[in-house]
Amino acid sequence: MILKGKQLGFTLAEIHEILARGDSGVELKLEPEQIIAQIHHLEHQLSTLEAALVELRLAQQRAPGNAHLTAA
């Protein structure tokens, strides 16, 4: 259950709160508000990561002597 919560991007404190509600099934029992909030949180993280990747790729292209290096 903890690993599933981490996979969905929840903090340990948030997972603790979810489990404290007595959820002991195979899947986490999430409130609709939690689902929406977590989707927004992950979308924001994704946007931030994508912007960082663009910036780093541009820096890589401008870096002298690094033209032969490529990121996967």
C-alpha cells in the first residue's frame, strides 16, 4: 500500500492519513478531492520537469565541445 501511494506521488504523511482511515484493501481508497489535487500536483511537477529539460538541452547545444554528447 505504501509503495502504491509513493508510485502515485503521495508523501509518506499523506499515505499515513489515507491508511489511518482504515483502508486495508488491495488499493488505496482516495477521496475525489485527493485524486484531483494529486493530478494537479503531478501535472505541475511534469510541467516543471519538462521546462527544466528544455533549458538543459539548450544549454547542452550551446556548450562548446559537447556537440557529440546526447542525452537519452
